[in-house]
Amino acid sequence: MRLIIALVLVFSPGVILAQTIEQTGPTPEQVIAGFEQRVDAYFKAEAGKPLVRQAKQGLYVRGYSYSIVAFAARCFYLNEKVDEANAALIENAQFYLDHPEAIGGGANFHWHADIVMRLIEMYGPHGTRHAGLLTPETEAFVLKPIWLYAKEYSWLDKAEYEKSKTWRIYGSENHDAMDFTLNWHFAKLAKDRPEYKDLKYDKGGTAAEHYRAWNDFFVMYCLERARKSPCAEMHSDSYNSILMRVMYNFYDFGEPRVHQAAGMLLDLYFAYWAETQIDGLMGGGGARIKGPNIYSQKRTSGNAPMAWFYFGIGKQPPMSGYEVNAVLSDYRPPAVVADIALDAKGRGRYEIRQRPQGLKLSVIKKPYKVTALRTDGGGILLYSYCDPAFIIGTPMTEARPWSDWSAISMQSRWQGVVFAGEGDPRIVPIVRPANNLVDSNGQWSVQSKGTLITQKLETNIGAAEMMAWFSKRGLPQPVVEGDSAFVEAPGAYAAVRVTRGGFKLEEKTFAGKLEAGPDFTTPPGYVLTPDDEYAPLILEVMAKTDIESFEAFKSKVKSSKISFEGPVLRYTSIYGDELTLDTSYKQTPTINGKPVDYAPKKVFDSPFLNADYNSGVVTISKGDRKKVLDFNQPLNTK
């Protein structure tokens, strides 16, 4: 394929750049069509290998269960070691029957049980792919611990949606989705099985009643994510991938309206991911980006495996179990999404504005943590500025006390720039978590184009010093001149400026411990720490195509004026925008004289992804490709 595209990009009044881009290689349709070959290679890479069980850590057995279901999925797909696969699934179920306390609590069971039910659907006695590989005896046995979960954790009021509009979150966003997926899927299987169909759940109702309730709930869930943004855990590469993983079962095994809603939500999510990724790395601001993920994205988990399976981006991942639902699914992203994901140069330069949810109405902590989110106002403008050489972004938030926010929205908010190039080069200006794992409500910010200003919030939880972290991999050592540290990235120049007082720059790493996991040490980096922890930091980034040299960039940054009018920082950026940030938190930040709008009319606003807030109609487009998703349609289909 040889395709020449002429682009005319308007950046600001009177500034127009005409660019001609030549694309060669397979079309987006051809890349998507290669999915089956990539899946086949993924499974065949494990052919003939014995089951290697991940170690149990007391009652924390998530990894153990994933190793079991991954082994079983591989055996059934390749039609090898089928007896061992059945025995392994029974072994896993027996552990939970022997230790029912490991079924609840959110740490283990619902992480893998949806995969067990997929294997039943595809390979069980009535399987859609290869019936009978998973035996009737195995099917009956593995459903026993799933019933113990469902009868306690599924109840009809939990599936209520007319008042809550599905914004009543049990635990966190990804846990909530894993929970209702398991409850829906068990009810689907149980309603026609003699041993379960007449049993009553702990809080009432039969499997058939629960199945109907969860179908209705799910269709509304998808509609509300189209109306008001898919993820309160915004742009979290790891948590979002877990959230979306469970949607495949609804797509493949749900009734027509459920299937349609799930497919549209997956289309929306991968467009949401595609426009903010560079080299397969998710850029832009986010939340719940914790511990080592602050400094580098994993290339073997999160969205990275699906970037390879769907779009051929990155490397073939090792088998982990997390991606089994996706690789065995009939779902494929549309060509327009593949075009967005694959054509970073053709996307050109653009801005993204989104309106995620994050404010809370209430929290109930016992017997289950339930957070009701507010959807009647603003609070967050998620902004990204994207160039083929970099993506810089931040969640611009109101400077509210932490008590106003839901935990999943304010935890470990991330901002900074990810550069194109080897080694995941990035600059991260954030408040360091005191335990090097998590903090909440750490900083606030204002951004326009490639200029980001940020300040530590006094109303934080678990925050240490304000800092700017420069990756050592992919970037040279920053050069200190005056109030700034400058660095040359592969396709861009960047600077971090300290607006008040001095600073130090040193090479260092941080150490911490993951929740229920191993110790970690961050990648090597250069850390800029201001003497005044509440002094705003300014991150400036510009593509090399826009300026003649590194020296010219440095000169442009130095000539950009910093001033304070009382507590209000006023700054003219290298792009010519005037930004203000009130360091007393009293006034809303402004961009060229206009206060930041935390409740814009569009929930998705970019050249590729567009929707009015609360409409439920989403348009994905690039060039001549276009797909309109009307999430209202399944709601009205029974």
C-alpha cells in the first residue's frame, strides 16, 4: 500500500502548516485482519509447556488462579493436555471451596472467575468453539465457588440503575465491573441449570431474575459511560485495561442489546486509548497511576498486549491470563480506530478535552465500600496536547479539599509529557507520594498547548515534596541554566522552570512496596526539587520542527515572562498564551483571560473523538473513515 495524504493544520489564528505525509505498509483493515495470526502465535509460543503455578501468598492467590486459567485456555485453544487443563480448573475451584474466606474481599476471586465462565461458554459441553473439551464434571465443579460468590455479592438493588444511573461504585471502578460481570454471567449460566435455577440468593431473587436485572443495568452502564466518560480512573493504563477486559464476555455471550452495547463501549474505549497513545504508551493526564507506573509504563501488561494483538504495536506479550477474554473474543476494533492508533504522524498536532467524573455524593464504608459519584457538575477538565513527537497532558482540577473527591479519581493523579522514542522518555512534574506508592489530591494545574503549570495542594493526603522527574532512559542529563532545567528529547525540546526560589537537580531512584506485591525500585532518573514545596513548576515542551535549535528554544523559554500579582502567578508561554494560577487556590486558573471551564459542553472533544455531554451519541472519525455510536439504541431494545 502507498498512500499520500495532504494535511492542512491550523494551530492558531494566522498560523497554518501544510504537511504531506506518505504512508506505506498494510492498511488498518489489513492490520486488524492479522489479529487471528497474532493470537495463534501467542498460544503456540506456549505449546507443550507444563503448567507452572504461580505461588500462593497465604490467601492472596490471584496470580495462582491466573496461571491456572491461562494454562487451561491455552490447552483448550490448542487441543492439548485437555485432561490436565480440566484437572487444573478443578484444583483451583477446590482451593476456594476449602478457603471460602478467599472468595470475597476483592483480592482474588472475581479477578479470574469471568475467564472460567468464558471457558465454559466456549469449551464446555455446549461450547461455541469446541464443545466438550471442558467436561461436564469440570463445569459442574467450577460453578460451585462461583455460586458462593454470586449468592452473597449479587442482589437486585445492586443492579438498580434508574436512580443511580450506574454511578454507584462498589469498591473501585475496575472491581465494580469485575463484580457485576461475574454476577451477570453466573446468572446467565445458572438460570437454566436444574441445580441452581430455583435457588434463592442471600438477599432474594432467582438466577433468572438477577440475569434480567443485570442485563438492564449493563445497557444503562454503557450508555452512561458514553454520556459522561468511560473512566473515573481516567487514563490509567493498568486499571482501564482491567475494566475493559470484562466487557468481552458481554459482547460474546450477551443477548443482542447487551452485545451491541458492549461492542460500542469497546469501540469507544479503544478510540479513547488510541488518540492519546504514542508508540503504544498512553499519554496525557490520568489518575490511579501508582508506584513504578508513575515513571514508566509496563510493556507486558495494561493496554500493551492489546496494542500488539489489535494493531501490531510493540512486541508479542507473554501469557499472563489477564488478556484471555480479549484474545478469545470475536470483537475487533473498527478500521477507524486502527487508523488513529497506527498513524501518529498522520494524526498531526491536536488538542483533546474530556470531561471525566470524579466528584462524589457520598461514601458508605460498611459492610461494603460504596461510592456514589456526582454527575451534575464539573470538577475536572482532562486536557492533552498531542504532537507526533510527544503528548503532554494533565487533569485540570478545581482546587477542592480531598473530601469532595472520590478516592478513585483523586488517587495518584498523573501529569507530564511522554516523548516518542526508545526507552519511554518522559518528564513527570508531580508531588511524590510519601510512601512512593500512592498519594491523593496532590497537585492542581493549568495547561495550554505544550505549556503546563502545576502546584502542590495543601489539601493532599500522603504527599511528599513537589518534584519534576526526568527519565534517564531516552533523555540526556538536563542542563541547568538560571531558573530552568533544559533537556533535548528525540523529537522535541523541554524545560522545567521553578517560579520562586531555588532548586536542586540530582540523579536518584525511589523504592517502595506494591500492595500485596513485591518491593520495587523506580527507573533511574534526574529529579528537580524546588526549595519551596509550594512554588509552581512550569513545564514547557516544543517540537523540534517548530524551532531552529536547542539554543533557540532555551532563549525562547528564558524570554517568557514570569510574574506574581500577589498570590497569582502570571506567565506568558513559549506559545504566546497567557496563563494564570492563583497560588492561594481562591481563583480559577485562566487561559488568555478566560477561566478554565471544568464542565464543557462536550464530554469528548478532539479531531477524532466527539460527543456532547449527556447525549450518548459518539462520533469516531479520521479522514474518510467514520463510525457513529448511538448508545441510546440498545436501551430501547428488549
